[in-house]
Amino acid sequence: GGGVTLSGGEVMDQPEFAAEVLRLCRNRGIHTAVETSLSVPWKNISQALPYINLLYVDIKHMDSERHRELTGSGNRRILENIQKLCGSKDRPEILVRIPVIPGQNDGRENLRDTAAFCESCGGISGIELLPYHRLGIETYRNLEIPYELEDCLPPSAERMEEITGFLRTVTSLPVTMAK
């Protein structure tokens, strides 16, 4: 079991390096996974695509303007890249993750829209819910950067169960919670 996962920062900002590492792993029979925002040019993704077994991508919000407010950039490129991936002959297994941020992206309309988008792509293997955590607060303090969600608390286990149950009623895709 096991394998190699490329993550941290944005892997696809270093497409040649990522593709070479993934190629070497695949040539040795090592399962490969990539965590990416997909907020990069398609050419960056396509270089590594033949060597990826599993791709994790977050959809933080379906509304591009709200996505911009939460992350600093819109989501158009991300959504277009997901659609391109789903139509690719080299398509890896694609798992869409939703980081559940209370009061920011956990409303039913956004969750329904996200599930509908994932289903419409025809190549998503499932949706995984990630509860918001506060692990970055200290890093932001050390870097003297304002942490916009300082007062936001992680969702309760009950709220995560509620969201999981709701999503399971609006999509045929498997919906799981991160462990």
C-alpha cells in the first residue's frame, strides 16, 4: 500500500519538476497523488497528467466573486481545469474536496451547486468534506499577516454529519468526511 503525494504550496507551479517526480514514481510502480488548487494554466497540468493516479482539488465556493473574497482569486480557471480533466484521456481519479468553513461556504445553495457541478463533469469519483481548522493562525501571526477567519470556529461533528447527509440527498456521487 501507500504511495507518493505531491502537495504543499502549489505543485503545478513547478510542472516540469512535478511531472518528472511523478513519472519516476509511476515507472517504479508507485501510486501517485497530487493535491492542487488547479488555479494554474492547463499546460502546467497536462505535463504531469499522464503520471497522476489520484488528484485532489478543493472547491471552496461555486460563486466566483465569493471565491475571490475567500481566497483572493476567482474560481473560473479552477472549474475549467476540472472540466478539462474530466474529459481527458489521461484522466486520473479525481476527488473534489470541500473545506467546510462555517458561515462562509456551508450554505445549502453553495453545497448543492458544488455537487451539481461535480456531477455534470462526468469524471469526479467523489466529494470529500474537510472541516475547517485553525492550524494556520499562528503562522499568520508569525508572518504578521491578518488572519481573516480569526473568529471562525471549526464546524461541529453534528454539523459535518448534517452537511454530509444533505449532500447525499442531492448527488449520486459518494460523499465522505475526511478522517
